[in-house]
Amino acid sequence: MDTPRIVIDERRLDTNIEDMAVMARKAGVALRPHIKSHKLPQVAHKQLAAGACGITVAKLGEAEVMAEHGIKDIFLANEVMGSEKFERLSALARRIRLAVGVDSLEGAQALAEGIRAHTGLDVLIEVDSGLRRCGVEPGREVVSLAQEISRLENLHLRGIFTHAGHSYGAADRAELEKIALAEGKVMVESARELRQAGIDIEVVSVGATPTVAISAFTPGVTEIRPGNYVFYDAMQLALGVIPSIEYCSLRVYSTVISHPAPKRWVLDAGSKALSLDKGAHGHSGVEGHGIIIGQPKLRIVRLSEEHGVAEGESMLQVGDVVEIVPNHACTVVNLFDEVEVWQGLQRQVWEVAARGKSR
């Protein structure tokens, strides 16, 4: 096996997809999974076949790739700015059902003007449920922005959305549950204030794999947008989202290329294969740079671009191949041109079609 490479267990992948679809049906909410985690049209189509109403993307380029692969209902859960992007949005909106995130009057006005050749683009207002990134404050600020949007001819307000990404920094399960409950409550209360102000909305959307099993069951939430659940990873394990590492469908395979000291091994997977991600929003509970399967006393302690340095105790020898569950599967997939997908002894190679779409 040539390494480093990504290997996906398709049976586990399919089980993860089906489990989330079942949970969404049980909660009575629409499932609109975020594809930034996998960037693979094949996986997006599996999610749709399992019952997803459409998909979520982070970037316009991702939306264009997915549309090219036959996906017709896409929510771009991000603010979009710039004349070139507005032209691309207009062209895409003529081909598929498209919605875009907004969180300011200035942004909404620029969007309305920029797509003037296309009327009726759906937008969702982003609400800050605690991440302190994009998004307006819950309640009255949401109502005020919604009232302004209603005066813009080219936009149609479909609903509100949030991302409780700060859940990745939860110190323990109790804090994670608190964040998830607050996420649902903030959104439902904001929706109620909008309706009391005479503004009817269709969608109340929450998203984040760590919180979705709780926030999805908040009465009044209509949609969920988890992404990482198709793979899971070391961060999800550390947060207690999954009970065991067997739920992780994605592994990075790497070869031991050097054993220069009794307790040091060097792998051919560095930061360009595993990424340096240990959690973007605070403490994530992970140690090292991934979990080496079957090597409980060996830890990847540091990465350079092409090398991973593992220290501890092991019987590994130069030339051995190891399996690594990465800290953050989403960033790892974006580093590879292709992934290997195994169903038993059947192997496929899938191009990561939407990788690198930063615009």
C-alpha cells in the first residue's frame, strides 16, 4: 500500500449516514447535511438517498461542484460578498434551488443589488447562538434585520440558522448538553419573536454534529445540518459524541519510514496529511495528532510538513503500515485529491471533487 492515503470503510459510512437519517425522522426535522466535511458528491448522494432534503455547503465553489453532480437543493451557510460571487450566485440560482446566509443589512443590500438580474433568492439570517463568529444577536436584532430584508425586492426570507461550533470547546459532556439546549432555545425563541412581529418563516435550522442529537428535539426546530457524522474522528470521540472509535469510518494510512531512537518512530504522514487541527474553538480533549489504531502506548507528538513523529512504546518496525484516526476528518479530506473506499474486499477510488474550493 502506497502511503499516506485516506481509506474509508463504506459499510461504516453507510451506517453513520442511516443512523443520522433515522434520528432526524424520529425528531421530526429535515436533514440538510453539511458537505464541507466530505466534499464528495458520492457521499452527498448517499445522504439524499437516505432522506436528506438537500445539502449545506460552506463555499460557493462547493455549491457549484455539487450542482454539477446533479444536486438541486443547496444552502450556502455563509455570508457572500463581492461582484464576481454575486454573478456566480445568480447563475447558480437559475439552475437549482439555492439559499444563502446573511447577517447584516449591509450584506443583504449588497446581495440584493448584486443579483438584481435574478429575483427571489432565498436567504436565511444567521443567529449567533454562542460561537461569537458570524451572526446577529438573538431576538430583537433578528427581527430588525428580517424587517429590513422584507423591503428588499430581490430577496426572500426563508428562515434562520445557527452553528453551535463552540460545542467543540466543551470541557465535558455536561457543558456540551448545556450548549446544545441553549442552541435550540435561542433559535426557537427568535423564531417566535419573528412570527409575533408578523414575519412568517419556514426554516429554523441548527447545525453541529456534537449538539444535534439534543438540539434536534427542541420543539420548533425544523432542520438540522450536521456534517462530520459521516466520518466522525478523534475530536468526536473525545467529546463523547460516539462511544467508541469503531464509529470512525475514515482512516489515514501511513508507513513507518524511520525508527531513529528506541522510543521514537517517524511516519510519512505529516501536517500535509493529518493537518495540525486540534480544535478551532477551544479545548477539544484530543491529545497528539491522531489515534494510531492498535498502538495504545504510542502517540503522534508532533508534525512537520511530511513527517509525523510518534513517541512511546511499540513493536513497530520500519516499513510497517499503521491506521490513524485523525483529530479532524474534515480538514484531512481537504488535503487529498482522492480517497479509497472499501466495501469488504471491493475497492473504489473517489475524487475529492470539492476540495480546495475556498471561494
